[in-house]
Amino acid sequence: MYSSVISKIEKAHRYAREPERIKFQAFSASFQGSHDEYTVTLSDTGWHCSCHTFETHLAGTCSHIMAIQHILGGMLPDNARYDPVEVQAVN
Ligand SMILES: [Zn+2]
């Protein structure tokens, strides 16, 4: 029993050093911006942010989403990652 728990802990430590094993399928967080707190979500329909920029610029992204994309990096599915080329094309 005890050795079984230890082997699980050791495996967890190994997994924790291999974040590429993890892919967020959905995500929700509050984000304290410079002026207000926003809600950033990732779902089947893509990213969403409650900030004014996201709602009005129709670029499908904003600085809050981009920051989270940087933090989560390879733990995001390919179609949810930060893509500066695509962002430049929209702007
Ligand atoms: Zn935003």
C-alpha cells in the first residue's frame, strides 16, 4: 500500500516535469487587468474575454488572452495557441 503511494508520487513528479503531456480542453480564469477584472475562457468555440477590446475589435484576441496563451504555451491545443502571424494579419 505505502510503496504504491510512493510510486504514484514519483510518477506525478515526473509528469509535472513534462507539461507537454497536458492539453487544456477548456479553461476559465479571472484576469486582473490595468483597469478592471476580466473573465477569460477557452471552450469549444475558442477564446473569449469580457474586456472592451475583445468585444469591439473582433480580432478574436486581446492582451489578456495573449498573456494566458504565453503562460500555458504547449499545454494548449494547436488551434488555441498564440499565433503572432495570424494576429498581425487581422490587424
Ligand atoms: Zn481581454
